[in-house]
Amino acid sequence: NVKLELRTSISGKVVSITGEPIQGVNIFIKDKNISAISDDNGEYIIEKAPKGDIILIAELPGEYEKVEKKVKIIEGKVNYVDFILKPVSLSGILEGYVYAPVSSVEELNISYKDIPFGYIPLENALVEVENISSTRTDKRGYFKISNLPSGYHSVKISHPSYKTFVSTVEIQPNRTSRLSGEGYISLPPISAKKLDIIVNNINLDEYPKVKIYFQVIDAKTNKAVLGLKKENFEFSINNNNPSFNISQISISKDIPSSIVLVLDRSGSMQGRAISDLINSALLFIKEYFQPNSGGNIEVISFGGNISIDVPFTNDKDFLLENIQKLSADGGTPLYDAIWRGIDDLNEVNTKRKILIVMTDGGENSSSSEHGGGGGFPENDSSLLINYAKSSKIPIYAIGLEGEGFSVDADKDLDKIAKNTGGQYLKAPNSKALKDLYTNFLTQIQNQYLLTFTDSYPKDSNKNIILKLKAFGFEGINSFSY
């Protein structure tokens, strides 16, 4: 007796959705090392297939979608299983976010969730992929373009207020592509907004370690710019680039400070102007001065003469009471009054010294002989500026626009303030004083500190260049010590 052994096998054909045979398809049993490859007729055969329920898979990666079939294999028979494969999609998706650097101090202080510091979402930016497709960003700065052909494509992102971005991106089938690893693109502004870098003080007490205290001010709004980092700055000394650190420091209200308020009570201040000046001085003392801080304030006023209305004191009530007694009369010996304030600050021993002058006009009647005689050259504050700089006393000037105010006075106050490490602020009317003081207090309470080790001889001249390029801002200051 001869017993015939019947083989168990799987056979079939693989075709496309149009009925064309597909060669090279891998047909295999899941979790088994048993497979076959379709021939040029799309046909295949798997010998010695296991009986029972199996999962049979057909795939040709990159060209056709994988197909899985649950089949029951009958022992001793040829089991026929055909496959129809769909081609894989040859299209992909491009998505991402478009941001822009902040363009105002207000925007810099706004925190957006999931957006890097210093950037804001850019709405309505045009995203174009060659001549294939385009879209615009939404209020989150987000865009998405689907059904893009696979391959390399040129992408352009544009906005009327920002520089155009152009790049090449690879679109992969059935995948989402992005223009950068971070998932966003930043468009720089067509023109950067100017910031002022104001050096308040250079401290050489721990030489060769040098400490440079400075502020960054929005040139248009006179508001302090906070939150900048070391990477936003470039620093050089004598055309070399030493290692340096920059940190933001907050000078709290209770730091020991000596402050001289120099108040204009000249004849042009009569009426509303003197009232505004008194109110602004009272506001400063109420908002800034802390009696228990170890600091003190002196009040000097000038008009027909220069008077010490309140010598250095930490008695807040005494200050408030005496400032309200001011009355307007006489000329404007502005330089003499400021000089006297610097003299008095040089006599006190506190960590921080500031002179604040409030006036509605320019110099017109100083006569003192300072610096060895000769007095002040007409309309020239250079002697005064040099004295303040050598004394390391920043002068903050507040211009109260009124009858005696002029373009020359405006320029002179700005020159005095900026050249001594202070800042000039101008109030066009009494209503603007409150906002001005908010900016002013932020400025004098916040600074940046740059530290580095000086490798040059202490008595040699050092030429410093400090550059700022951050977000939609830029600024530069060149100085020496």
C-alpha cells in the first residue's frame, strides 16, 4: 500500500487597484519565518504552509500600502489568497509657526504660552510652496498645507512689515514636514527699532575685575527694556572680545541711596507749572523713598537764588511738607543748582547717588566760578557734565513743557542726562506725569551688570563697544575709561 503525502501551500496573485500585476511584493505569514516574492506576473506560492488560522501580509514598502488578511489554511490543499494593493500616497504635509520679534517694550513684557521669549505670533503671513499651494498664518502664527507632492520644494514666507524668508524643504510621502527643528520660523523686521544703551557707572574697585552698570531704554518711548540676556549683546575692548557676563539686577526701593532733587521755581514756572512740579516731586517721594532704607533726600530749588529747602533727611513727612511751600520767581540758574547738588552728593557716603532735576526751561542765569574760575561758557554744559561724570553721579532730567521751554533747552537737558549716565524724560502736560514716573521709577530701579576681567594695564586707555541686537531691537554705545 502506498500512502500519498499531500502538501499544504498558499498561492495567489498580487495586483494593483487597476488590475495590473505587481512584481516584487513580499508575502509572508505574520510571526513566522515563511515568505515568498511575487513574480513578474504578480504570482506567488508559499510551500509548506502551517494549517489553521494565520495572518498573511503583502507589502512593497514605499510603493504600495501594506495589506493584512486573516485566512484559515486547510491542510493538504493549495489555499488561494489574492491581494489587491493600493499605491501609497505620494503627498505630504507642511506645517509650522511663524513668529516675529517683539517691536515694543510692552510686547517684550508679555508672556505667550509655548512661544520663545521675545517673540510674538505673526498673523496673516503668506506661506507659498512654489506654484503649488499657499496659505496664511492664523492668529497663533500657525499654518498647514496638505497634499504637497513628495520631493524638494522652495518655500517663501512673506509679510509687508518683515523680511522675506526663503528656504527649501523636503516633503516626504505620508509625513508632516517642518521648516526647522524648533517647528517655527522668525521673520526679522525690515528695520530694527533703536534702543539706547546708557552706561550709568564703571566700577574698578576690584580691578582687574570690571563692573559696568548700564540701562537699555526704548529710544521712542523712554521705557526701560528688561529681560535681555547675555546672548543679546556683543562686547569688545580695544577691538578684542574678552569673555564677559551680563545679568539683570533689580535695585529695590530699600537700597541705601542719596538723592538730590533739584527743582525749578523760576518765574516761568508760575501758575500750573509750579503746581505740576510740586505734585511730581511729591509723587516721587511717596512712590520711591522708603524712610527706613538708610538713604536720604535733599531738596534744592532755584529761581532768583539757589536754596537748600530740605537738607539731607530721611523724614518723609518733613520732605512732603516743605516741598509744598515752593513758589515761582526769578531766573533759571540751572547749571549752578545742579553743580551745588553734585557738591552735596560728594559729601555723603552711600552706595548709590542720584541727582534728579525738574525744570520747564533752559539755563539763563548761572554765574558761579566753577572748576578753577571763569564760570560756565554761554549755553555750554560740558563743564557741568565732566564734573558729574568724574563724581560718578548720574543726572536724571525731567522736562516740564511750559512757557520757558525751548528746543535748545530740550537738547541741553538730553545732553546732560545721557552724558552722565542718566536719562531725560519729557512730560508734555501734567496728565503725562504719572506715566512718566512709572517709566522713571522702572529705570532707576533696574539695571544690567556687565562683568569682565581687564587684561590691560589699569592706567591704559580702554575703548569699549557694547552692541545690542535682540528680537526687533538694536543699539550700540562706544565709551572709554
